[in-house]
Amino acid sequence: MNDMHGILFAYSAGSRLQQLVEHRTTSSLPFAGRYRLIDFMLSNMVNSGIPDIGVIMHENYQSLLDHLGSGKDWDLSRKHGGLKLLPPFAYTGNGRQGGYRGKLEALSGVYSYLEKIRQEYVVLANGDMAVNLPLEKVLKAHLDHCADITAVCTRRTRGTPAESTYFSLLPDGRITDTACGHYQEGSFESLDVYILSKSLLLNLVDYCSGHNQYSFEQDVMQRMRESLLLYGYEWDGYAARFQCIADYYTKSMELLDPRIRQELFCRDRNIRTRDYSNPSTYYGPDSSCQNSLISDGCLIEGRAENSILFRSVVIEPGATVTNCVLMQGTRVQSGAVMKYVIADKRVTVHSGRVLIGHETYPLAISKGSVI
Amino acid sequence: MKKECIAMLLAGGQGSRLYVLTKHMAKPAIPFGGKYRIIDFPLSNCVNSGIDTVGVLTQYRPLELNSYIGNGQSWDLDRISGGVHILPPYVREGSAGTWYKGTANAIYQNMDFIEQYNPEYVLILSGDHVYKMDYSEMLDAHKKQEAACTISVLEVPREEASRFGIMNVNEEDLIYEFEEKPKAPKSNLASMGIYIFTWSKLREYLIADEANARSKNDFGADVIPAMLGAGERMLAFRFSGYWKDVGTIESLWDANMDMLSRNTLNLLDQSWPIYARSPTRPPHYTGNEAIIHHSIITQGCEIEGTVENSVLFHSVTVETGAEVRYSILMPGVTVEAGAVVEYAIVAEGSRIGAGARVGAPPGDTAPEDWGVAVVGGGAVKPGRVIPPKVMVDRKGKEVVR
């Protein structure tokens, strides 16, 4: 047991994901055929031996509540501790109209939860990143450095600079500067994963809420860089974040590369998700299916190529699906043609329809649409 | 807490006619249909029929089955009252308590378990059959007829009737005679090994049967004939769906192939879902060269070769140039490049070496020498040929049928 507690931030929805986050937060965005984004960090925490995890949410969280349930699919349904869902107004008077402005504000909203944390160290992470990260190694580095805060960062660029935080590191890993929304040559992009002690966390939340400061990046990592010992932990493995629809599409297609799948789904650190007991996928006599990732419960009688199919997708005989991401329950009727399309859950495409987007501008279709 | 009807599932069967496949597990734990084990069918039928209390009687090699069932969560059978309970044989004071001598004795030894729930009716199931059935309809018929025992029956072709236990019934479907594998069958109603008893009656007969030193303590051979002999009301309940005993290599292979045709046993039909416990693996991947026709593929598979008319369980790898036809590949099987697997059952974790050949189509062999080939686990060396009808165990040694 390594004495860590997990806090997941699941309150934000990337507005440039448009219709994909119409009914959900980015953390509950379906990804990789059967997962929600939050499954990755949740599984990382469980795989690193973290027994208690709190999930902070603010709005549009029905889909997330439904997905997480009691937490039993992550082995987090416990008498004491385990998974705790932290919606706004969970503690009297601490809700905020219009969403949390930053992590510190979100944390101060659940201050009495933080006080009851049983572990000595706390991992703060966003619920909207696809990564397979060994957090116990981050904790070890944190302890070896006697650091106040350890921040996970990478040299592999992942997203748009304007929406990312960058650290300047000394060769020994010490963070000398933090820049928000500005990339400098040689700096490391933050994965928004931090480890610090419970007592420091409580102090910081206390201090900052007293000073109307809400951004962990600006008000702690940047402003307190002289007074705190801040270290970076370099992660050179795969990590994906999702800021816009094109991002989502590109990251989905990257999964067709076996090396990426290997990094994300390595067997000894399994990514867990909600179990639906779907039957296996059935391929018809005239089906054809190349370079695709296909979930259980599908019925494939037509053609699929370079595509990601979620659970219970139906491709009727004579339908063609190329370079598409089709979420759970999409139904493509005979003769329909789809290229470069992202279909949200339960979209129906009638016979003979032709839907074509472009690699750089995939066509995204809202949940439940009938075309 | 009182329950109207509880189920007792006989899962102790050794399944010796499945040879290498049941060397390390009981028959009900045998994988079936890409995602399931045989026991998932009766367990899911119970849940879907509204029966939430199931005793699972185990005896032979229970480890796999016990860990599979766990607390019953996968079937929604983790209940505060009732739920699923594993019931192995146990020792009692003095010399009482033995291995289960027969199916009736297994229930007799667990009378205390049944009495806890004070049920009106007890449903007796076996863990050897693949079918979807609503037991509540059978229970309704049993109650309506005020029967002491209701036996589910299937109409089988006349010429095959002599392989089954046959029920001879009157115009009300009340049974007047039971014949085990009759030479000249009078009817074609075969027992499916599914019984509903009024518990107070069954209790009486179980106690009497146990006191009879000459009894084999078996439902079909002893208890049912005794009840008929005493003139109890015995009802035959006609079932018309798909039902298959998967007790032999051939029938296990057949049942998987039946499922592929989907008009017999449609597992994609979610109005009567079959639940299973399965590990979370990523979706399966089909490579650039993959050719997949008329097959069932499960999560975690990586397919680069050809798969036709086959059933693939989770985490199976079929490498480039490998060919799999009319075969069943259980979890974690790897078929290396250039290997050919045809008309075969390959057990969990086997590795078929590059260029090896397992099984062959029926046309290429004399009919008496042909059969489904079986790999019981372990590695098949590259280039090795395993002819049709041959079985090899985990060490690669041939096993005689």
C-alpha cells in the first residue's frame, strides 16, 4: 500500500468538442471503442494501488454518474473509502454558479472531503486524458526528491499550446518556471497530474481561497515557485488529450497503430471500464473488415475499413464505413456510405445516404440523430 | 426469508467425454460461444425468469467454477437475501456426509440449504446444456396443474428418440410412463433434465430414496420412477426453442456452429441476455490483411490472418497468413504465421506453432477416421501435423478417445 489518495477533476467540458460534449463532460467522452476518458486515469489510480478516489464534477454529469455507478467495475465499491462522487453543493454553500474557475476553487468546494482523506499523499489529475501512467513511480520520485509538489510532464507535444501549461526544468528535474498557454523551446508540457502531501494541499486550498486565487497552475506552480520545492516527472509514454473534434478524431485513429495500443493497454496495467456483458461481435458471410478496432456486440455484414466501432454497432449488408468513429449503437443501413464521420451514440443512417467529411474536418453527428 | 421457488444447479459433472477439455475443469466451466461458459446459460435463465436464489452443487475440479462464479455479481446474483451459493459436499458428525452419490443424493445432502428459504417449489437444473428458457412459464404450468413434478421435454426426431429418456404422456400432457433410452419409443418427448418439484413432495421422496440401500440416488433412474409408481401428478412441459447437450467433443463443436447460424441460438438478441464474467480487454483489432467471414470475434483479439466459420474467444491472436476455419479458439490462443486450424477445438492458452496443421475438412479423410481435432492447451510445435479426430493434451501427447 503506497498511501496515496486520488482526486479526479471531471467538471470541465472542452467547448471546442462541440456536439460531442453536448450531453456530457469531456471525462465521460467515449473513446477507444468501449471506454470513457475517465476510465484511463481511474484505472491508473487503481493499478497504482490507490484505494480511495474522489471525483469532482460540476454540471452535465448525468452521463458520468451513470457510467461510474458504485465504482464496482474498478473495484472501488468499498465499505470505507473507495469511489466518492463529489457533485457541486455536496457541502453546504460551496457550490458556484457557472462552473469552477480552476482546480483550487473546485478543491475548496469539497474542503470537508479533503480534511477526511486517510492517506498522506494526494494525486490530483484530470479525468479527460488517455494515458497508462504508473503513479506509484511518480510518488517514488516525489519522495526521493523530498519535493513539495511533483508535476508529471512530457516532451511529446499533445495539444494546442494556448490551452496547455509548460514547465522549464533543470537537469535534475527541478521546475524553475511555469508558463500557462505559452510554449518555449525545451520546455515540458504538463499532463496536469500533481502529487503533494495532504497537509500541503489543505494549506494551499486554505490560503488561496482566502486570497481569491483559483488556478493551481498560476497561483501555486507559478506564483509559489520560489517558496516551494517543485519537481517535474518526465513521462515519455503515450498520452492523449482532447481539445477539439479534430483532436478527438486524430487520437482515435492513432489507436489503429499497434504500438500505441500496446502503450495504452499494456496487459499488466489493464484499463477497466463498465461491464455490459455484450455478446461477441458477429461477422456475416459477406463482411469485410480491415485495419479496424471493433468492440463486442457488433453485427457486421457490410464493409468497414480504418474505423473504430463501439459496442453494438450494426453495419448492414452493402453498407460501407471508411475512416469513421462510430459510437455505441450506431446503425448503418444497407447501401449507406460513410467516410471521415464521427457518429455519437445511437445514430441511425438510413439506406443509400452518403456522408463524407475530411480527415482535417471530420463530420460529427450528434447523439441519437437519424439521417 | 421465504422464497417461492429456488433453483438447484447440478454442476458436479466430470464431463469425461470431453476428455482433455475437462481435464482441469468441470463440464459447466467449459467456454462456449465466444464469451460464455456453459453454466452462464442456466444462471442467466434463472435471473431472467425472476429466480434470485441458486445453489450450485459442485464436486469434480471445482476451482475454475468457484472462482468464475465468485459472489455472483456478473449475473446480478449478489443479493442480500438469496443469491448464488456454491455447495460442495461436506462431512457431518459421525460417518454422515460423503461425496455426492447421485443427482438425488446431491440435493438430499443440501436439504438444510433449501429449508432456509422454505420454498414452495424447487427447480432442478444441470450445467450441461445450452439453451434460453423462461422457467417462470414452466412454474406457471406446474402450479396450474397442481403437479408434484413437472419435467421439461423436447420433441426430438422419432429415429433419435431411443438416445434419450422418453416421457409417455396422456392428452393433458400428464406423464404415465418414463422410459430411459427405449428400444421402441412410444413417444418423442425427451427429458431435458430440467425439473420443478413441489418441495414438500420432493423432500418426502428424497428421504425415502436415501433410506433405500439399492437406489443409485439418481433423479432419472430412481426418484422419478418412484413418484410415477406412487401415482403422483407428473406433468410434461413442452419446450420448443433451441436446446443442446454439450457433453461430447462433437456436440460442443456442433453447438458453437449452430450459434453461428444465428437462427437457432441468437446471442445478439438482447431481450433474453446471457450474462458472463469476462475480463476487460480493448476492442478486437482486424489487420490490413485480415479476412473474416461468418464468424464470432471477441474483445482483445488481434486478427491478421483468415478466419472463417469460427468462434474466437477473448485475446486470441491469428497471425498473418494463418488460417482458421470451422474451429473454436478459446481465450488467449495464438495461431502463428502460416499455421492452419480447421475443424478443431483449441483450449485456452494454446499456441499453434508456425506452419503447424491442426485438423482437416471432412472431405479429405475416410468418414470413419474423421472427427474434430482437439488441442488441450500448451504449445503445438511449429510444423507439427495433428490429424482430424486426434486429441493432444497440454504436454502435446496424444490422448486416445
